[in-house]
Amino acid sequence: MELRNLRTFQQVAERNSFTAAAAALGYSQSTVSFQIRQLEEELNCLLFDRIHHSLRLTEQGKALLDYAQTVLHLTEEFFQNMDPSAEPEGFVHVVTPDSLCERILMGHFTDFYERYPRVSLKFSTADTSDMFHMLNRNEADVILTLDAHVYSREYVIAAEEPVSVHFVTGASSPLAGKKSLSVGELLQEPFVLTEKSMGYRRVLDRALEKRSLEVHPILELGRTDVITDVLTKGIGISFLPDFITEEGVERGELVYLNVTDMEVDVWKQLVYHRNKWISRAMRVFLDYIREAEFCQEKR
């Protein structure tokens, strides 16, 4: 049984697609089909059910996938451990919300690159549901979420902490001088929010739904820097993590609103799939982000 055939099988199984596996491996689709056929002939069984252009692992295929993941992981680990003093090298695909992507790249990438110049990073942005979909399909190595607390036996939470969030407005807003506000009062005002599917916006929507309430923003967009700029011009209210707004508050341009009758819990979580093999490149990235981004890891 050739390792290259096992690697091809793993890619097809995890992506549910011969075409996607071929693209990931740099092979032609005919090469992928040939290698899978070789495995099936060698094992004398079907590994995939092919029905109406859809692909599904057979029971034998599921058993082989566990075996293939173990063998391929051990093989890669063996080659890496042949020279434990060598610099970590490899590729890590990280998926985050827009706001965290910018924060990490602007705040940490230069330092990370200087420490680990042979580790290549790819950052993508997505909402939380798409992030977990990508983990499940092995299209992402690790995700960093800003959402409600997530727990599932399918995933490993490498680090987590609650994130402070506030309703916020511009310093010139009539609401800025009020000592306390109710949610009902807030909802009479214009809102400027991130898109509905984004993590902490979705947490807000769910908290309002529990009270049979709904917010209708006058503007929705993914750029939090634009949102804060709109607020400083005296237009609207938003709901944002403090790490986005704290500089504006310190400069006196933004003001946190004291909403007394609703609390919203948002968590930052660093997550990977339980079946994901942790390469040295991924390990140094996880350790770095834990140290750089999670306060509880620093204590």
C-alpha cells in the first residue's frame, strides 16, 4: 500500500470530492481516480459510494480513513523528529473574523515571522458557522472565534477567554451623558452593526430574540474601523468588543453605554479539530497565539 495513495485517499475523503482533492494535491483528476482505484483493487473493496455525482465513504472507507490518518501523521512526525533541532517549517491555514484577522496581522505577524521564518501562514476570514464547516472538511487548520461559547467533543479548545463587549456611541451623542439605559431605549436609536452572520453580532441578535426584540440597523458592514468612524461623527450606536473601541474611548471620541437590563457573553476561542494532526508548524503557531492573544495564558 503506497503512502501517496493513502494521502490521496485522505484528501478525497476529507473533502468529499475528487476534484477538490486533485486541486489540493496538484494532481489531475484522472490521477486521483487512478490512485483510488488502485487502493480499491488492492483492498478488494469499494471505498466510496458514488451516487448521482455525490461521494460518501463506505464502512470500509471509514475504517481506512482512520488508518490512513494515523499512518500519515506518524510518517510526517518521524521525518520531523529525525532532526528535532531543525527550525519548524510548514504551512498553517488560520480562519478568523475580520476584526481579529487585522489585529493579529498588524500586531503579531512581524514578530512571528522573525521567530519562525520557515512557517508560512494563510489567513482567511469567515463567520463562525463557516469556520467550523472548514474545520470539518480539513480546509482550515485552526480557527479563532468571537462568538458564544462553543463546546463539542469533535473539537479541541486550545485557548479561550471571555471578551468584554459594550454598546458604544460617539461622544457627541445625546445618549453619551446618560448614566444608565434600558435595551428598549437603545432600540429606539439608529444602529450601525457588523453583518448579521458575524459572531458577536449573532450573539447580540440571540440575546434580543430571547426577549422577543429585534434590532434594525441603518448600516451593516464588516469593517469595524468604518463603524467606529461613523460613530465618532455622531451617527448611531454599535455593539463591539472593547479591543476595537478602547482607543477611541481613551481619546474621548467614543463612549460606552451602561445598559442595565441585558448582559451579552462573547468568547474568544482558539479551536482545531480533534482528528487534526498537530505539525510542528501548527504547534508553534498555537503556542504563539496563546501567549500573544489570551490573557489567562500569560498569568
